[in-house]
Amino acid sequence: MTDTYKFVTILEYKAKWYGRKLHKIDRWYPSSKTCSECGDVMEGRKSSWIHQETPTSV
């Protein structure tokens, strides 16, 4: 078993224990370019990008 497999197995166990879902994503999924509020994905390089249309929670 690889360390990654062990780690994922533990995460799956913990998620099930707490009634949560574990979402496995592809290695190249652009998660750092995806707006957490609306899901919009920025194209190009990531450099001080702020999604102006999504209201921020304060």
C-alpha cells in the first residue's frame, strides 16, 4: 500500500464516520482557479484574480 492510498482510506473512513462526503478530484482539476461561491473558473494564469460578481461574506 502506498502512503497516498492509506491517507485516502483514512479520509474516507473519517468522512463516513462524521456523515460527510469525500470528493476525489483529478490531479489537474483547476481548484485554485474556481470561485468557491459560484463555481466560475478563471482562464489563464492565476495572478491576483478576484471574482467581482460574487458577494463576499463578512
